Amino acid sequence: MSSTDGPGPGLSSNLVYLLKHAHLRMAELTTKALTPYGIEGRELGVLLALADLEPASQQQAAQRLGIDRTTMVALLDALEGKGLVSRHPHADDRRRNVVELTDAGKDALRLALKASADAEREFLAPLSPQAAEGLRNALRAIVIRPDP
Amino acid sequence: MSSTDGPGPGLSSNLVYLLKHAHLRMAELTTKALTPYGIEGRELGVLLALADLEPASQQQAAQRLGIDRTTMVALLDALEGKGLVSRHPHADDRRRNVVELTDAGKDALRLALKASADAEREFLAPLSPQAAEGLRNALRAIVIRPDP
DNA sequence: TATTGTTATACTCTATAACTATA
DNA sequence: TATAGTTATAGAGTATAACAATA
């Protein structure tokens, strides 16, 4: 799958192409790094989102991640099955499920974050520390934008 | 789908998350910009790859794009159906299809590139010109790497 | 035997529509 | 009526396996 001969100048300046393959590579490195912990890349995203705004409803967590609430269901099913998150009906509004990290979930998140940081280091290896910080900041500025 | 409330500090520094959503947004802007020309984002990628190394076999074009040769078939079927590329058996090796842009394909590529540049400008709007160049260069350095 | 294009098929990720239970 | 979670289903996008033609 990984391009054996580098793309030509036209394609290699195209942002859709560059972002697609950068994401593919980063996701691949993350998957590899997380394998020992029995966690998938998307599951780390859910744990991170929950850690940010815990306790949250499933819908809030989904919005935070930018995915549909129906997609969140299966993700949480898997994490709950592994004992990493818990679901309880909200006291005041019993339509909602309050989702929280279990202690095991917090431990897993800590370990997964370390592994993820290693994968990011490998991904960023071709860049100077300044360029790496610049990349992260640029992506943040583009992705985390005020309600469009 | 677009995150209505911004992610918290943990998630919003995660490179997989940032790259995924940056790619989603750039792909969406490109799709919108290309609609008037009847070309899809992935098809522009194929046209670009062909323009870089024309004339190429289907397999060479697929490698250049980092996709499977079986995926390339349907992509080229569509482009050939629109009259933008032509396929001919290679003279010396008749297993291969030589794929070339037609004149209509070259025209379409020119127009699509202009539209794509507009989309990139909108995507990069939150960044200074220097930061935008830095982002493109950083992605190039990471994606276009010597045979891993 | 190996390679190119092709087809059939399956898998992953995702969303839309419809159901339920609550509000 | 409207919302949260769920389920069933469908549509992208992709790859793997197998086949025909050619090398």
C-alpha cells in the first residue's frame, strides 16, 4: 500500500492527497503502538473525549469526536465490554446515558497515551522540533474552528 | 457532523484526530469546488497522477496514488466514460494498458486545479502565509519519504 | 511461472431511517 | 412533539482472491 516510488510534483503538493496519506500513516502507527494494550485507535479517541468532559452523555461524546451518535453506540459497546467505560442512566433525564471511564479505563488511557506519544514521535521524526510544533498548531487552528 | 463545541485539550492535540478531521474538511471543500466540473476529488487525484507520469500503466498510476490496482479500475472506468482519459494496450507488453489524458481531460484538469486551489485557500485561511507553506512542507516531508 | 487488468466478494467506517423510552 | 439511545440497513471506499490474457 505505501507508495514505493514517490508521487510527482503535482500530486505531491495536493493537500487532499497529503492529508489523506498523512492520516493513513499516523493511524497505522497508532494501531501498531496500541496493539499490546488491546485498544484500537478510534477507541483511544473515545477515551480521550470522555476524559476531557467526563461525565458526558453518549451524544455529547459523539459531538466532541465529530461522529454520529449511532456510531458511538458500537464504540461504547466495545469499551464497556472491555470494562473500560461504564454507562448509567442520568438521574435527572433518564433518556441519557452517563458515560464514565472506569478505573481500568483510566489506567488503559494512561498506557495508551504513552504508546500514542511514541507513535507520534515516529510520525514526526522527519521534522525539526519547531516544524513538528508548527504542524500540530496549524492543524489545531484549522480543525478547532469557531462554529462554522 | 462538524463539531459544534470544540474538543477539549487532550483530544485536540491528538494527531490522528487532527489529521482525520483536517482531511475530512479539505475533502469536503474540494468536493464542493469540483461539483460544477463533474469531477470527484478522487478523480482529480487520478488526473494529477497521470499528468505527472503520463503515459503510465494502470498499475503505475495506482502505485503513484497509493491505492490498489483493483481500485484503479473503477476510477478509470468513470474517467474514460467521461472522455477524460484513454486506455490503449501497450505496444511492447500487451498485458499493460497505457493510460493517457485526452484533450478534454487536460482541459478538465486545468479547470479542476483552479477550483482545487480555491478550496485550498479557504482551508488554509486560518493560517498565515508562512504557516500555510510550513504545513504543506511538513506534510510533504512526512508523506513523501524514501521507501520505508 | 509471474504479471496486468479484471471481476466477484467481503470488510471497515460511516450515516440515515425508524423504533423505544423518556421528556 | 422532541430528544437520547438503539437497531437495521445501506452506501462509500477499500482490499483480497481468483480468473483470463500475456509475458
